[in-house]
Amino acid sequence: MKIHVIGAGLAGSEVAYFLANRGVKVKLYDIKPKKFTEGHKNPLFGELLCSNSLRGDSLVNAVGLLKAEIRLLNSLIMDCAEKTKVPAGGALAVDRNLFAECITEKLSNHPNIEIVCREVENPDEFEGIKVIAAGPLATENLTKWIVEKTGQDNLFFFDAIAPVVDAETIDFSKTFFASRYGKGDGADYLNCPMNKEQYLNFRENLVNAETVKLRDFEKNKKLFEGCLPIEEIAKRGEDALRFGPLKPVGLKHPETGEEFYAVVQLRKEDKEGRFYNLVGFQTHLTYPEQKRVFRLIPGLESARFERFGRMHRNTYINSPKILDKFFRMKTNPEIFFAGQITGVEGYVESAASGLMVGFFVWNIIEKGEPVPFPEFSALNGLSRHISTNTGIFQPTNITFSLIPSLNEKVRNRRERRLRISQKCLNEIEKFAKQFNF
């Protein structure tokens, strides 16, 4: 049996790699490098569109737990992330080009994977099992097929991409290296401090800056709370930025001990530190306005932008009405969906959904029916999220609220989360041994 996987992003790559490693023949379809969507520019697979961070790596964070779970299951994405990581305090961040090269090389050289460079407009042309992992930027024709196939109106929200600056154009005399509370190596972020006057001037210019004009189909946009444009946060109040991406807590000048009114943090984009991205600075400002406003940040007065921030369409389906807990269509069990198009939000969540779908498809091939992941796991939490109708469905990152509570009462939140994480990892470790991951 040959499985057809449409899309070679994080989710599709995980699906294809898992199945191929189990001896299943896979045809992996992607429009790259012949064509690109409105958000892509790298011809390689597994391109990271927004930040280069896979977020926190601690087990007191739900995403840290999810990463630990898929590491135990030999995730392709986690393997490549570890091999290409860059300093990022308590987070796992990668050199995005080396990361994409690693994924592309592993897929291209696998004997059980056939890569087909073309746009798939109608997956019904394929017989047997099909996995739609086209990501949040599915092509127009494929999106039309999805709408027709699901019988639902196409849902979408807008995500935002942060700008990247050339390190050679940063005035390092006005900045300092440090990590919040000394996490990681203690100096993983480049910090641009602001006094009150500088902060208020920056915010005033930001909230009044010109934004990109929306097209008609974009006007009823839905903004994902976990990735709001910086200007949208600023509009929520004078101190909104200081309690968000510009919060100064836990940051002191390493030489003087000075504390600041607000701090903009920059993170390395590559191992050599040639480029830095502005952490939390996803934006919908026009390019000229980005130049003008972001150059008000101390140290960035002459910054050259390697990449401007921008908004892009993120398409997702109303999964609880369409999919079961195995990410397959309720009305057509030969069609699976994986990745952000299902309503899991974030790089790690997308990869995790792809790994799960790969496992479920393999179960069907081997046993006729899929086997669920342990109830007490972050993976099962994502599966439950996309298949349980609790009202208005909106994309979400993994959270501890998606994982069952402990039977015991633990008042300390950190300790409670660590115990939940350990219980989940124990369950996944047993599961991994049972199915020879």
C-alpha cells in the first residue's frame, strides 16, 4: 500500500518519515521548489515562517512536555531541532536554514519516500489513504477542495511574522546580553533597554503607524491571541507592552545591575549570530512604517532589515465537526488531516500531530484500526482538542488544561506541573516500548 501525503511542512514531514521508517511506501507532494505560497520563500521542506523558536523546553511548560513526549517517539522534527539549535535561554530555537536542510536531506534520501514536486488540487485522484498536511497556507485550489469535501465554510485567522535585522547594523553599545532570570547560558538574548520617555514615544508611534490594507476576504479577520501583532498589543493600554513582549522583569544590566522601564529582546536567527529577530514583534505594519518605528528602539536606529514582519492567512478547519480523535474524517476515514490546518497551533504541536497521524495510519495498515495514545499525555490532549466540540472552535497551543488532572492535590503550581509531566512521560515511555518506537 502506498500512502499519499500532501505537504512537506513540519506535520507532513513527520507523517512521511514515521511511515517510511516502518517500511511503508510514501508519496510526498509539495509545490516547492517550483512554486511558493504567499508566506514561503525557502525552497526546502520544514520551513519555519514565524519565529525560529520552538518555545520553552522545561517540563513546567506544556510545550516542554510535548517536546519531551515526541522525543521519546523519535520525532524527525525534534532530531533536526537538536542538531541545529542556537542559544535561546530556556527555549529551544534553531538556525532555520540548517533546520530545513536537515529535514529535507532525511526525507530526500529515504528509500521509502518518493518526493513529487507538484500542486495537488484534488486529492480524490489518489486511491487509498491520503493525509492533508498542507499547513495554514494551503493553495487556493486545495482549499476549495477542502471546503467542498468537509461541507463547512472555510475558517481562517491571521498569524504574524516577526522582522529580522542584520547584526552588523545594530549599535551594540546601547544593548546588553542577558537571559531573563539568567536562564540558559545566562546571556542568550540581546536586550535593547528603554527608559520611560523612550518607551512612551515608541508606543505612541507604534499605535499610530500605518498598517497594511486588508483585502475584502481578509476584513473579518480572527487574530490568534498567542501571536498577536505588536501594534494590537500596544493598543490595549499604555502598559500592555510592558506586561507582554517588552516586560523588563528578570533583566538587569550584567555590569551595572541597572533595571529598566521596558526591554526589547532580540534572539539569534543563526548559529553565527549574523541576524537577529525581534522577539514578539509580529506585525501588520507597512514596510516603510516598520523601518521608521522599529528604528526608535535603542540600538536599532540604523538597523537594516533582512526580513520585514508581515501578516499572512492561516487556514484551519472546524475539526470537531469534521475529524475524529485519530485526525481522520468522520465521513471519509481514508482522509486524514495533520498540522495547523486541524487547529493545533505552533511548530511543536504541528509536528506532534503529524507523528500521531503517521502512527494511526500505520495502525490501520497493520491492525485495521488505529490505537489511541495514552489518556494521560500531552499528545492525547491535542487529539482530544481537535475532536471535542466545546462551542466555538479556535486554534490553540498545547496547555496543561488539555491534560487530565492529578488525583492528588498539589498546591504548588510548579510541583504540580512537574508531577503531571512525569506521569505523562512514564505513560509515553511504556507506550513507546510497546510499539517499538
